[in-house]
Amino acid sequence: MSEFLVKPDFPYCKGCGHHQVARNTVRALEALERRPLDVVLVTDIGCQGIVDRNFATHTVHGLHGRSVALGSGIAMALPSDKEVVVFIGDGGATIGLQHLLEAARLNVNVTVVVHNNMLYGMTGGQPSGLTPHGFRTVITREGSPYPHHDICQLVHQAGAPYARRILGLGDFSGALEEALAVEGFALVEVLELCTSHALKMNPDLRLRQLAEEAGYEPGVWTGEERPAFELSDGASHESLVEPERVRETEVHDDSPLQDRFSLILGGSAGEGAQRAAELLVEAAMASGLHATKKGSYPVTVGVGFSTAEVILSRDPILYHGIAEPDAVMITSDDGLAHNWERIEAMKSGSVWIDESLEAPETGADVRVRDFRGRAGARNAAIYSLLTMVGETEVITPEALIGVIRQSSIAEYVPEQLLKEAGS
């Protein structure tokens, strides 16, 4: 039992080569006299990833193919005397190939161990990008018709100072020890055969034979020695959550709101719904309230709906969630379509809607207003909020008008519109 392990029995199938990878990784770390809490083991989805519960090191478990990206981010934030070891399978390695190439190109200080059993073992034995030509799997029963990627050559060409391919037999801890000692990026590809799927589909196959026939020859690829990647100005960045970095809002008005008020503003992309909601939040804070805002819009941010959710409260807001809003402002077809079901579900509250639109059946009080005709598409969202605060007095119209006049969009909002709202 090693100090690197909390339990000695690995959770792999009997005879799986993953056992050997885990054991030899432990031996290599011990040989280098590393301490468990100076090591971070990063895994992801796949058979290799279920071993992290065995290790007494720090462990991080991520999404399929993303362990190299996670490990790289961790390594960038740690001092060089810490060890980041990344476990990934052949499926994950090809899913996350760009992460591998970028980590090699930047020479990030990680050691990547690729468990290459040449198929997706966890999901039933399908071929991966490292399945060699002729290798039989559950969906290539006559043998894979395509050649495999050479992962060692790829990272070598991307700039890795060290890449190595070995057979996953016996004691190969020396190879892992050599990789762990590299300054910067190192990759070790361990060839294995999956006992549950590969041997069933390729019953007469032996690992050494496969390596020879498929061109999976063991070897070492070394590149130019260079310093490991470091964030050039990382030390100069101040914490974003330190008190001195929090922008203070001067309270110069007072809101009559005594409890909590939630609202939804629905419009179209490019018509200022998000900025209008942010200005409302600023005005609410300047009126002594707590406020949160969340935006929602399609991936194609320049088209479609744009919905903003805002909560105003006299007390601190510990969770931004709106089960049923107190108010909804709708300024366009896009905003209405996106919020139709929420409006239908309202049993109380108020809905302000542009007169060009037809409101759904709802238990809320519907208030029809001419937002787009009076203010134009660009200022309809601002005008809807000015209308709402004027009719509800959750904050004073003067508080919102003052924030608008000091904002970057002040020159685009007609002064006459602000005077009408304040009168």
C-alpha cells in the first residue's frame, strides 16, 4: 500500500492494462520522492477516469476529452515544484486533440498519460481515432478501414519536448519517471488491449504483434528544450473579490420598496434590453436596494430574442431565481415569443406590452403601452422601464433618469423622452 493511494484495489476489469498504468505512475512518483499533496491527478470520462477515487493526491475529474485542458489550466496557476499528471484514454485524446496540441505548443508543465487500448472501452468497444487499420471492433467487424493518428508524432510536431510510446507490460515506471522529470509538456502513450472488447473481437491478437503490424512502434521523440509555460504577468493581477476592487455605489435616493420585486424585460437582439436592465440595476443600488441581473439570448447574439431578468430587494439576494415575476415588460415579437409561457403561467403581477402585440391569456394585469411608437426600437426597452417605475414606484423615475443621463447611451436617448417620464 503506497502513501499515494487510499485503497489498493483498482476499479478496472480483470487483466486491464489500466492497472499497470496506475501502479507504474505510483512507482514513478515515489521514485521522484514526490509528496501526495504536491501532486494533482486530472482525469475525465472513460475507464481510466474511475481511478481518481483511489489516489491520495489532489484529484480533478472532468468531461470527456477535457482532462488536458483542465490540467493545463491548473498547471498554469501552480508553482513549478507541483506535479500535474493527466490521465486520458485514446477516445478522450482524439476528442481533446486540440487541447493536447496547444499544451504541447505552449509547453505547459503537465505530464499526459494516454491509456491507448485503441477503442472506446466504457461505451461498448467502438473505434477511436487511435484504432489502427485492420483492428476489429463492434462496428468494424472486418477491421478498421482507416489508419490511426500518431499521437506522439502530432504532439512532437506541435512542440512537445518529450513524447514516448511504450507497451503497457511489466514495470515501465522508469519511462513515466523520465516524463515526469521533463520541464514542461511530456506525453507517454501506453499501448494496451481491452480485455472486455479488444480480445473478444481480436481473439488471437497479442500486444507486441499488434504494435509491429500497426506501426505502433515504441519510441521516444524529443524536441527542443525550453522553459515551461508561465503566465507572464500573473503575479500582477489583483483579486477580483477583494474589498478594494469592489466598486462602491453612492446611495443618493431612497426606494419605497420594502420587500422583493422581480421583473422580466423581453425584447429583440440589438434593441438594448440588456443595457436597459443594467441601468435599472444601477439605479436600484443607488436607491439603497440590493439587485441582481441575468441575461438570456441565443448563441447568435445579433438576432432573435433578448431577455433580461432583474431582482430588486431590500434584503441581500442569495439566489437569483424567478419562479413567477412581479412584472414583465415586452417590447417586441421576439421578446413575447420567448416569454409567452411564463406570462401564461402568471397568476398575479403585471405585464406591460407594446400595443403592436397581442398578449397571451394570463392571470396578470395586462397594461398595453406604445413603447416602440413613442421611443423607437432602439429605446423601447428603456422607455418600458421608465414606464414601469413610474407606475409602480419600486424606485423613483428620477433615480433611473439620473443613471441614464450619466451612462454611455445618454446621447442616444432623446431628452424629451426623459422629461416626459419624469413629469
